[in-house]
Amino acid sequence: MPLPSNLPIDADRLWDSLAEMAKIGATAKGGSCRLALSDEDKAGRDLFVSWCEAAGCTVTVDRIGNIFARRRGRDDSLAPVVMGSHLDTQPTGGRFDGVFGVLAALEVVRSLNDRGVETLHPVEVAVWTNEEGSRFSPPMMGSGVVTGIFTLEEILDKVAQDGARLGDELVRTGYAGEASVDHPMHAYLEAHIEQGPVLEVEGKEIGVVTGAQGQRWYEVTVTGVEAHAGPTPMRLRRDALVAASAMVQAVQRVGLETAGDPCATVGILDVHPHSRNVIPGRVFFTVDLRHPNADTLADMDRRFRAAVAEIAEQQGVSAEIADFWHFPPTPFAEPLVDRVREAASGFGFSHRDIVSGAGHDAVYVAGKVPTAMIFIPCEDGISHNEVENISPADGARGAAVLFETLVATAGRP
């Protein structure tokens, strides 16, 4: 459908900003690679800061590298209403995951300036450090430190796959800020691409996000016996890879046999000693279980562990499951969710309630302050991929809903 004439934001300016940011870390297939605290991430952050300062914002950086660009409110002593997301990407990521939420928020600030709109609360745009968890793991580090999920010290000491220490990279890139990580917030709003196909398939223009699925991440190490592939009879082998392959299929069954939109994924599998003529003696793999219901997620956890133990016994190997990361299903604040729904309806945008299948900084922030998210469709539901795409119209709709929700939350004097 065509865009209504009463949009409070500048759709062309938003799209131009997205295109300009996409030039930093551009990949051959049209995506983006700005790994957390890399030179490309620094360049993206620098560009964002320059835009915020041009919009009259005061920019501060906290000790974990989160950026907050502040627009004054009528009562500047009040806690700010914060909008934001992240600028770091997957190694072969898209142009819109995270960055849309940041630049839609910046467009809201610019449009407030254009219209001379004063808010009672100050308004801030946040860029959270290392949301993706690609270079440094786990994900959502910046928001996790601010909300007390992680300590500052443990995150500063995290080491990347390339051997770099996170705290050192903050210093190297100039984003080892001095502000406290105890950042006050009145409320938090995050616009994001859906990263799935539901909105597009159903022809909906806005997703009103009611909450996020719970997630459990694991690391599994299967240990058998390395042996020569020729002289060792099949009946006498303790092959770690054969056992691990059965466990991977068990993870798939846990997902397929669970009701209510579950997800079960093995994303990494490493085989040792990785030789053509040696029976694998050790296999490492990761598991990601997700579900919007806490009791069902707990049952998935139980069935996964039981299957791994049973297969290990059958195959004569040992299996160790390490809990790597988790968060429970997270509902968002109903009054804010209602405002998102009202804003979408006010513009005449088709919309539906939806649960986020992915983790976002909003999930951690929701444990500290009232939080809501706004989803827009992405082409074919594809994300974490260089071909990730949105339409300019969908971007404009999402930013417009964010504008109205922000104004309703920050208040007019």
C-alpha cells in the first residue's frame, strides 16, 4: 500500500542514511561486515556520532562502549526515553539488522527537530556494544552489562576468536568511555526487522512485539577413542562423530516434536583430529533451543539432555553438556505494547501481534525498564545474510510508528 501523507518522519532521509552506513564494511554480495570493535565498527560508530552531533545531541560513551546520544527534554532531570539497537553485524550480515533500529531512532530525533516538538522527558538514541556475539561471545554484551546480566570486568576480559581482548579493543577504537554503566532509563523502544517470514507471508506492515522467546545455548563435547580407520573393526569402534551425528538428529527431533513454535539448532560442529584415516575421538558442537513458553523450554531441555545421555551410553562414548547462555521468555510492557499497536492503527497500517524469535538488546533492557519493540517485514524473511533486504516504504512505516510511540512515552509538556 502507498505511504500515507501524514508521516511524521522523512522517509528519503532515513533511506539515504541506511545506504550511507551500508557503505562501511560493504560486502561483495551487497551485505555488511562490521564485527564488534573492528575498524569497520569504529567507522560506523564515528559516522553515527557525527550525525547525532549535527542533530544537536550530546553524545556520551560508557565504560563498555555503549553510545548514548541525548536530546534535551523540557525537564532534563527526568530519566530519558531511550531508542536504539546495534551497528555491529554478522561476518556476512545484512544492511538492516540492528542498524535500522539505530537509524530509525536517529530519524525520530531529526524529525522532532524539524517539527519543533518538545518532549517532557529527554530522548536518547543508544548504540549497544556487541549485540551479535560474532567476534566476541556471548551476544548482547553492552545491554547485558547495563542491566546487570554481566559484570563489566568479565566482559572487558572476553577474548575474541582472533585473540583480541575486548577491553583493549575498546581503547584501540576510542570507545572506552568514562560514563557509568548504571544508565538511567524511563523506558526503552527498539525498532527492528522481523528476521523471519511471518509479516511478509501474512501481508502485515507492522509487527507489534509482545515479547521474546526464551533461549538456552549449550556446548557439547563428545569423547570417544581415536583409532586407525583401516585396522579397527566397525564393531569395536567408539566413534565420537557417529555418536554426535545421532545427537544432532535428536536435537532436530526435540524441535519437531514440540508444540508452539519451538526452535532447535546445531550451529557449530568441530571434529578432532580432523584426519581422513583416523576415527574421530572428540567432537564439539553447539545447541540452541528456543520457545516462548518457559515450561515447554524446560521440557525441551530435559528431553535434549536425556537423548544425549542415552546415545552416549549406546555408542560407548562420554558426553559433557555445558550450559553456555540463557534467558527466559520475556514479556514486554503492556502499556508500551498498546502504544505501538495504537500508533500502527492510527496510520492505518496493517499489523499483528508477534513474539520475537531472536534475541535483542530489548530482551535484557526489559528486565530493568518498560520496553517495547516494533517489527517491520524483511524480504523472504531472510536475515544474518548478505541478501537481507527491506523496502523503503516498510522502513518509513516502522520509523513513523516509532515516532508516535516515542512522543506518547516521552510526553509533551
